[in-house]
Amino acid sequence: MRILIGSPVHQKPEILSLFLQALERLDSPDVLPDYLFVDDNDNLTSSKWLVDFANRLPGRVLPLLTGLQQAEDRIDENIHHWPPALVWKVAGFKNRLIEYALQHHYDALFLVDSDLVLHSRTLCRLIETEKDIVSEIFWTRWQPDGALLPQVWVSDEYNLFHREEGEVLSAEERAHRELHFIHQLHIPGLYEVGGLGACTLIRRRALEAGVHFGKIKNVSYWGEDRHFSIRAAAYGFPLFVDTHYPAMHLYREADRIKAEQLLSTLNYFTSSAANTDHPEHLAHAEHPDASNHFLSYNPSTPSRTPKFSEPGIPDHLRESAVFAKYITDSFVVPQAFSGPRQSELHIPAASKPKLTLSMTVYNEADRKLRDVLLSHREYIDEAVIIDDGSHDGSGELCRELLKGIPLRLIRNETASIANEVELRKQQWRETVASSPEWILNMDADEMFESRFAQEVHSLLAGTKADTICFRLYDMWSSTHYRDDDYWQAHRYYRPFLIRYKEGFSYKWKEQSLRCGRFPENVLDLPSEISNYRVQHWGWYTPAIRAAKLERYQLLDPNARYGWKEQYESILDPNPRLTLWVDQDSKKVRDEPASEHEGIHHNTTSDVARIASVQVVGNPEPEINEEAKDTFYEQGEAQEKGVEQGVKCQLCGSSEIGVFHRYEHFTLLGCGSCGLVFRNDVDRIQPEDMIAEIYNVKWVAMQDSAAASTYEEHALFGVMLLDMFSQGKGNLLEIGSGTGEFIHAALQSGWNAVGIEPSADSRAYAKDKYDVDLLPGYWNGKIETDDLPQEPEKTEEDTDLSLDNQYEAVACWHVLEHIADPIAFLTDLREQLLPDGTLYITVPNKNSFTNEAYGAYSPLFTEENHLYHYSEHTLALLLAKSGLRPVALFTRQLSSGLDALLEAHPLYGELDFTEQMGLLAKLQGEKRGHELCCVARAI
């Protein structure tokens, strides 16, 4: 089968180099493919790369076609602006490639964009599908705060949900189907889609039928791939996407760095298999911004797929594992992203959209109005506020707090409390009169979590949706929100933010109470959901709750507009509450903990379900029997409350609640940074705990799993050393256990020394691996006073010392046992050479394991786990210790996955392929069992 690989190329040299390296690694089933490039570069180095590539593959790279050298209008790495003329110029290039393939009788044309890095099995897999038109999937984060989205879609311009002809979908059903489609694409398989592009194999039958990328005159959709997809469907060719070997899209700088590391890792494995050392690969992976800014071709590097030396694992699966690691956001630390959201493909606006705050106030001066307005003024461009008959100075407070921001303040002399819909219509009219672009409609007791302020304008610039929906959390105290059968607002998405559409016929829900903050048909416009959360402070004190109940009894005595049982539950003396965790905030509020009611937390079996999250227009109370919000904000106990006088060991916040009470200890949770820790951490002697646990029985258990421990942990640690440490000098390991890692490091050429307090573990290391470990605990120096006396050394004993500075210090699953982690890490930082590297692993608080087992996860029930870290809290700890993360990712091993799936309420049995897909998904979402970090001094 004759294959032509074609690509229009207008690319930076450092990106093009990676693209060409990946092309050269492609496997082919029969005859080696030919290559044809359209050279549209305005960078001479890029054109030189194409010539060099042709010289490396004589006879297989056809003479270059030339373009018009029109540069892409690229503002920065977050905005790729493609004017129509440029889109149709590229379409013309692709059509020239189609014509060439037809004229020279190729069996198929593989069109691939020059900013992709392909898996070596990509081409073979696409051919194996036997489909006339099929793409390999890749994922792109179009905006730093956006979700990873595929280059394929279901229908129209970029619908990510299925809909039958004539079927009318509610917003919640549309969102549910979109999530299902996205989830499906994470599972390896072959799926029919409605549109595709950028990495597509087109067989001759489709080429001869006349498919091409020219513009369809009566279609206004943006992008040549959409016109190609519509034309293919009109000619009767179904479109498919394969998801076995996702490509890597080099959309921004962080992607380029990951791609260089990916290819360096694959080349390293290849050279290791050939017993050839290529240190330049590792050096480049470690220093991607060196003067040689992109990898040069190395004639000694094999041009075919790497063949790895270890038997038993197919090469393509090993390569897939490397791709899975680097293709997600889980390895190299990029810029801080806010939470994911579901969004459509977009062409970002070049300027910042105007954001108008719309609000009504009534006697809010002594409540949360000050905090609410101060939070909003960080990001709004103007405000429209209706002062609905306040007599406490609320209007004057608005003027004071929003000074310097354009403000339309309208005063009603009489409150409209009995006719909400007329008040909302007035609010709408006055807001529209200000010629808004985006309208943020918030009540005077509602505010977003802190991370929203930094990301809202990126959110607006990066969406084609007109309505954005969020979840609202009813705060019942300063630290906890209510979550029970009657209070479930946070499980639904509702509109708070809309783009004003002049000419759209907005319609109101004509009822005097609970009419909705927006016209009821705003969800008929293109909508999306966002994971930024809204705090509703309208219930957070007993006095406020009592006043609201009185109001509802007056205005809605028969519960016509509300829910009688919910009204009756307002004064419940024992509500079930959940700790609020400010996920990405580094700010600590000084508000005192509430002294009000006791707190009853959710049951540990409650786990978030996709199906339990709905999008609603006007919030009608419903009982939903699905599970509750994320497990790690929950616990189960009796008579629990805010812990008085306790501060977070990491951020200093006093917003501390009980996470869970176990038989012998209690875990607390910080409502500010999210750290979970033992309540008695400042009184614990970890040495006593370690001596009790790491005894003969533990060593015997380790011995029974020695092979897997060595392969899955020791060799993994050495691999990290090879990737992130330049030379093999002095290495210190704290907590060496039974010696596997020290042995592997010594075998790899490191001058390694380990410290281990357990005599039984040290004896095993000596007997099994002939490795000598130093006795003691690390406390700025080696401490041996608390250790039992051991026989004096003989002349044959090896002398070990710590009188060094180290190229590398490793502490694998040690940090969670350390009572004072800041002091511990600060001291380890001092042991490093100036360019030395610290390697850390800890259990991941946000892991799939904890999700499956809840509060009774083995990670939580281990008494000697003093702290439970997430990606955020570990990064915060490093910063306080004078360290910065170079890499921060999670790992989920396949061993034990069956038991996890059985325990998890959302999963049944999965076959091997599905399990591999799940592992890759967990890696990408940083939900692996183990949190891994590589760090250096700031």
C-alpha cells in the first residue's frame, strides 16, 4: 500500500524539529511512506530542517512545494488568530496535496499538521481501521483555564453532543451528553464523528470521489476542516476517530518542553537497548531552554520505532505509557491553570471583553456586602446596582467600595420584596441600558471563590458560549456549606454570567417569587458549564436564617413557589455540613470560626457522580438521590464542629474542621488551603510510631513483594534521576526501607548512601542486596540516640558518612510521616549542591484510591500518615521551604486496579484496553495513587 504523508509547513524551527523526529519514527505496514511538504516558512532555519529531513531519507521525500510565505498572525502563545485569508490559503495547500496524491496514484494520503508529535504506531493503526476517512485524536487546551478538548466533534461547527433529528434537549441533558462524548474519547477505540481534522488518513476511494478543503459558499462555518467534513458527509463517507494512540499537540511553550522530554525519553530507551549512551538527550530534556533551543538530528539515532530491551512488554505499549505521561498536564509544571470547564472551540477575542456586574441590594450593609463588593471589584469593568428601598446605608456603601469603577446606582424608595419579577425586570432594563458585553448577575450575598478573579477574563475571551453556568454553595457557617436532602444547590449548574445578545427575544418567568435572576430562556443560547464555584452567604448565621424563614412564611405560606420541607428544615439544629476547601487559593481569611451549631458530615460512601450534576435555569428545589460532592471535603462523625484554637500547620488559617474521627486518631481539614492532617501532629513522636510499624512483619511483607517493589519503585526512582539530574555524583536517600532504591542507584553509577531507622530493614538490605544503610533518623543531621544499641562494627563493615553536599536527595514516601515538614525540607535543601535536585513521593490526597474508599481509604487510615498532601498543598509546602517544583505529577500503577474498580461505585469490570485508558485518564487528571515531585532550590 503506497502512502503519501503530506503537510503544509509554516512553523518555528524548534517545533518543526520535534514534528520531523516523530514522523521519522512512524511504522508502516508494507512499503515505506513518501513525504511531501508545502514549504510556507518565513524562517530559513525551518526550511533548512525540511531539506535536512529529505537528505536523511533519500528517495522518500518528494521535491518541496512552495507557499506564499504569509506568516500566522500570532499575538502570544495563548492566542492563535487565523484570519479567513490564511485559513483558505492553508485549504489550498491541502488541496494541492490531494491533487498530487491522485495524480501519482497513491492508495492513501495522510495529512498531518506540523505542530503534532505522533506515536510510532499511528499510521499503522489508521490503516488497520480500513476506514476511508479516519483521524487519530489529539487534545488541546485552547485557553490556559480551559478544558482539554478534542479536534473532532459530533455535529455543526463544534457540538460535542449527539442529538437526534427534531430532538429538543434541555441544557442539563446537553451538558450530560457532552461529558459522555468527552469521556468516551478517553477510552481507546474507534468512533464515528461528525467532524475531524489535522491528523487524517484519506483513502483513494474518498479522494477520487472529490473530497477536498475548498470553501462551501453557502456555509459560514469557520475553518477548512469543517468544510471538508461537510463535503465528505455529502459524498456518503462517514468520518471516524481512532483513540488508541493520541498525538501530542504543541500549542504553547509548555507543550514544546514536554515534547522534547518525551522524545528524549524514547531516544534514551532506544539507545539503552542498543547499549549506546546518548547523554545529550538527557541533558536536553533537563535544559530545554539551552542555547541549542531545539533538538538537532543525530544520524546515530535509530530512525525506526525504538525497540526496548526489557522483555515481556510490547514496545508500542511501553511507548504509549511514555506518551500518556507527557501528553497530559501531569508531568512538567505549566502556568497555574484554574479548574477545567466544558467549552467549545473558539477564536479568542483580541481585546478584553467588558464585564458588567448587575446586582440588587436591600439592607445588606451589616452582612456580607462589603466582602462581596471587594471581591467583585478585582475584575469587573462597571456595575449596575438597584438599591431596593434600603434604610441602612447599603447604597452609600456601594458607592464607597466601588469608587473608581463606573457605577449606575438606582434607588427605589419602596422595596419590591413582594414582587420579585418586577424588580428583576427593572434590574435587567437598567443593566442593558449600560450597553453591556457580558453581564454577571450576582446577589448581594454571593461571591466567587478567589481563583475566579484571576481567570474570568480569560474565560470570557476564550468561549463561544453566550451563557455560562456555575454551582452555588449555601454557606451555613464561615467554614462549612450545607449538604443534605433539602440543600443541594451545589449539585446543579445555573446561569450567573451571560453575553448580551441584542436582537434576542428574552422572556421572563412571570411569577412574583423565585422568578430567576435572568430571563428564563437564556439557556436557549449556546451554553457551557464552569467549575468555578459560588459561595452563597445568605444563610450563614442563625439570625439570618430565622429572618429568611419569617420572610418565606410571609410571602409563600403555602410553599407555592418553593418547597415546604426545605422551608421547615431551615432551622434544623443539626444540619449536615461539609467543609469548604478553597481549592487554589493561597490567601487565608482571618474570619473567626463559627460558634453556632454542631456539624454532621456526609457519609463516606458519598462520591461525586457525573449524572448528579445538572444545569438548571431557575432553581427549583428537588431531592436527588445521587451521591454528594467530592469525598475529600467530607467526613462522618457525631458532634463534630469547627476546631477551636487550631491553626493549619501549612498556611496558618484558623478555618479548621474535622475531616474524620477514627478510633485512635482524628484528621482535621483546612478550609483555606485544603491540607488534611492529624489533630495531634504537634505532639506526635514519629520515631516511636515508625519503630512499631516497620518491624519484622513489615520486612517479611516487603520480601514477598520484592520483585515488584524493585521494578515499580526502585527503577522508577532511578529513571527520574536519569531524567532530572545531570551527573551521577553523591546521592542521599532518607528512609531507605529495605534498600531497593539504594541498590539500584549504586548499580546505576551513583555514590549513594541511605538512612534507615529500622534495624530489621537494614539487616534485610544487607542480606538481600549487600547494601549498607546508616542507622538513624534525619533531623538536620543523623540522630541515633533513640535507636537500640547494635553490635560494634567489624573491620569488614563499610564506613558511610554524610559529610557531603548532594547532587540528589530522595525521600520516597517519607514526607507524610514528618511532623515538621517545613523544617525538614528546609534542611534537606541545605544538603543540596546549588544545582542539586530533591525527589519526593507522597500519597495523593486527591487520588482515585481515596475516591473509591472515601474516609476509610487505606491512605487516610494509616496512623503514621501525619499529613495528606494534594498537588496544591505540596507546592505550597515547597514554596515555604525555599523550593520550587520542576515536575509535579501523579502515578497510578496497574497492580491493584481491579480491587479499586470493584470498590468504586462508578465502575464495573474493565478489559485491559479500558483499564489502560483509565490509567491515562487518572494520570492526566492528577488522580493517581502517588504524588511525585522533583524540586530544586528557589
